[in-house]
Amino acid sequence: MEILGATAGLLVICVLFLLLNTIQVIQRQGKGKLPPGPTPLPFLGNFLQLKGKEVFKSLLELSKKYGPVYTIHLGMEPVVVLCNCDIVKEALNDNGEEFGARGYMPLLDKMSHGGHGVIASNGERWKQLRRFSLITLRNFGMGKRSIEERIQEEARFLAKEFKNTKGQPVDPTFYFSKAVSNVICSIVFGDRFEYEDKEYLRLLDFLNQTFRGVSSVWGQLYNIFPKVMGKLPGPHNTIFQSVDVIHEFIKKRINMHKETLDPSSPRDFLDCFLIKMQQEKDVPQTEFHMLGAVNTTFDLFGAGTETVSTTLRYGLLILLKHPDIEERIHKEIDSIIGRNRAPCIEDRSRMPYTDAVIHEIQRFTDIIPMGLPHKLTRDIHFQGYSIPKGTTVYPMLSSVLHDPKQFKYPYSFNPGHFVDENGKFRKNDGFMPFSSGKRICVGEGLARMELFLFISTVLQNFTLSSPVDTDDLDLTPHLSGFGNVPCPYKLCFIPR
Ligand code: HEM
């Protein structure tokens, strides 16, 4: 009898909870506060509507039912999802101030020790660290010749490595991350690493594991249920272990820099940070301290390695699948650069086809499909809804890169999306892999330089060949979470 009574009591509480929850959601959405969306369950939110392996695809799918601006509940947290080029531009560009803050993302929050560094921070901290990073990167060569030379040098080393493979099939993953990361290392730490350096290889392995981890189902689950997942064992914990190892590595480098610092002649990004720390040592609210240095360096290193190297790896897979496109790039390289000098960034404007292919690679591969979460800095009337300050917003970059209004064949690889009828390069507003507005990627210029110089150097020297039938090459992502990661594959670099 007693058990029956307790069960009935529990049932009543559950029903009441469900009712309250539903009323709350209807109130939020019905009164025109939040945009409409699927009704969430208590605690689970809309979890059941999301396919763990492909959260961003589920989000795009839901926009077909609820429209381009809708609300989804991740756990109990409402998130406003923006889906198409015009809507994302209206938010990030036309209302940049309101949509310009970083939204809460549990993985990011934990990795950044509660919002340190550029990527995860907000307010004064973000302003200071972003401005400092942009200026220092520029001074150390972003857009300048010296960085171009560093990339050219690294591309030469990479070509040499590929030559050493003697046409045998290789997995390009670590070849690219070693080269790409070295560009960031030379700016941040002042030095490139030898490709055989064991500590460097270990570091890259941890970086790769971190990117794969945040793109995995476990990473997504942690983002939706941080409290529960934080207490459970599982692969998501390796993300934080990897981050700790990378942080330790950075700390060691910072200490080495401290010992040899000459404030009158900074050698690299870390030196500049240390000088700023010195200058602001008596400022109580300063953002220039050890935690800031480690996290800002981690951001550049982390954001600057896996993004570019994954794009290159995915790009080569696409070219393997489309040998006709590779051949057209070869022809353009032969006529504009020839075989006797290294490609330089000036060549890009004279090579519209190669430039278009690289844009199309970035569009098609859609490396960060959901972008990073944003947050409203104040209440706003947007697209007929009143969205309150503090609401998390997902600008779905994938929906922009595949917007049928912008791109004629959104789901096909077609460099024609970026070439006009006269064969000239054609810009497209839907090209937004780096996002837009106030939080636009800090490394856009650097990344675009790297993609051009690495791809043109590789194709100047090699023809790509697949050890398996090209029909068997699968371009669909192997992992689709925070990032889109290509299927593992091998290829042969045949010297030209
Ligand atoms: C293909 C290469 C890359 C892609 C596709 C990419 C994409 C992105 C995206 C989508 C964001 C989020 C912007 C937003 O919040 O709306 C971002 C932010 C950021 N990226 Fe990149 N990125 C790339 C390369 C790089 C490189 C090379 C660096 C380092 C120099 C870098 C550093 C950053 C930083 C520091 C942020 C945070 C900006 C902020 O919150 O203010 N990224 N990137």
C-alpha cells in the first residue's frame, strides 16, 4: 500500500513537472519571446530529436519544419538556431554588437579554464586579448612578407617529405599537421620543429585527439549534459587530458622564453605577451597573466592547426576524386608559376581557377558546420521575435555554405561557384567558413595564405594518385560534430 502511495506521488510530481515545463516553453515561444521550436522534455530538452553522430544535420533538418530562426533546447538550455545566409548575415553583420558575444559551450568552457584566452572569453578580457593577438600576429608577419616566407619554407619541407615517400601510399594526416602547426609555432614560439621531433609529434597527436574528441558523439553529449557527463568515465575525458598536456607544453615554452627575454627585441608572440605582462604587472584587473598567456597561445595553436590541416587533407581527397580538376590546377600552375620558383601569394590573384577550387574546398568541406556559439549582449527584436539578452545563438555556417540561394549546386563540389563566365574569380556572400562580424576568425588571412601556398606547392611538384579505385573514395565526413573530419585515406605523391 505504502509503495503504491509513493509511486502515485512520484507520478503526480512527474506529471506536474512536465506540465510546468510545457507551460514554460509555450509561454516563452507563444508570447513571441523565443522563436518556435520542438517541445522539449524535462531534463532531456530536445535531445531525442538530435542524432548524436550528426548534430548539425539534425539542426538543419529541424529548420525545414520550424523555419530559419527557431529554438532548440539542449538539455534545459534554449538555443536560437539561425539557418541561411541572409539570416546569419543579418545577425552577425547588421546586428554585430548584439550578437557579438561568445555563447556558453561546456567543452570550450572547461578547456579554457572558465573562459580564458580569445575564443571563449567575453567583455573586456576578449577585447584586450583579441586586439593584442591581431596586432601581434600582424607585426609578426600576418599579411607581411616574412610570414609568406615562413609558409614557403614549410611548404618546401613538406614537398621534400612527400618526395621521400617515393610514390608509396601514405596517410597525409600528420604530414599536414606537422607543416601547418610549424607555421603557428614559428610565429608564437619563434621556432619551427623538426618533423622527427618526438615531443612535437606527441603534441600534434594530442591536438588531433582534441579535435576528434570535440567532434565525437561523446563531445556532443558533454556539451548537452555537462554535469552528468562530467561525472561519468568515458572517451570525453581524454579531451581534457590532451588539453592538459598541451597546456603543460605551452607553460614550459613560456618559462623558457622568460629566461631569455630581451624586452627591447621581442622574438615572437610569446615574448610580446611577456612584455605586456611586465608592463601591466601593477594593474589589478589585467588580462595579461600566466593563465591568459597559456590559453591565448593554446587558442592560436589549437585553432590554427587542425582547421587548416583538416581542410588540406580533405581538399586532397576531393582532388583525388576529381582528377580533371587537379589537371586544370596543374595547367594553371605551369602557365603562371612554372616549375622553377616557389609559389608566392601574389600568384593567387593571377590564378582564379586554383583560388576558386580552394574556396570551393572550404565551402564543400564545411569544417566548422555549426560555427561557434554566440550569445546576445542585450534584448533584441529579430525576425519578428523578442529574444532576451543572454540567449545562446548558433549561427549555422553550414546552412550559409550550402544556401541554395547563394550556390547553384549546394551539395556538389563545383569550383564554378566561384568563377564567372569569363573565367575570373567571383566572390560569393555565402562564403563564410571563417564566420562573420565581430567574432570572425582571427586567423583568416593566415589560413587563406597557407591553403594557397601549401596546395599550389604540392601540385607544382606532384600528381596525386589513389591506391584504390576513385569510385570507392568517400567524401562524406567520417566524424561530424563540432568539426567535419574526412574519412581516413591514403594517397601517392607521384613527382611531376
Ligand atoms: C581553415 C582554417 C580556419 C577556419 C575554417 C576557421 C574558422 C573559425 C570560425 C568559424 C571561428 C568562430 C567565429 C565565430 O565565433 O563566429 C573561428 C574563430 C577563431 N579562429 Fe579560426 N579558423 C581557421 C583558422 C585559424 C587560424 C590559422 C587561427 C590562428 C591564427 C585561428 C584563430 C581563431 C581564433 C583566435 C578565433 C576566436 C575569435 C574570437 O572569438 O574572437 N583560426 N575560426
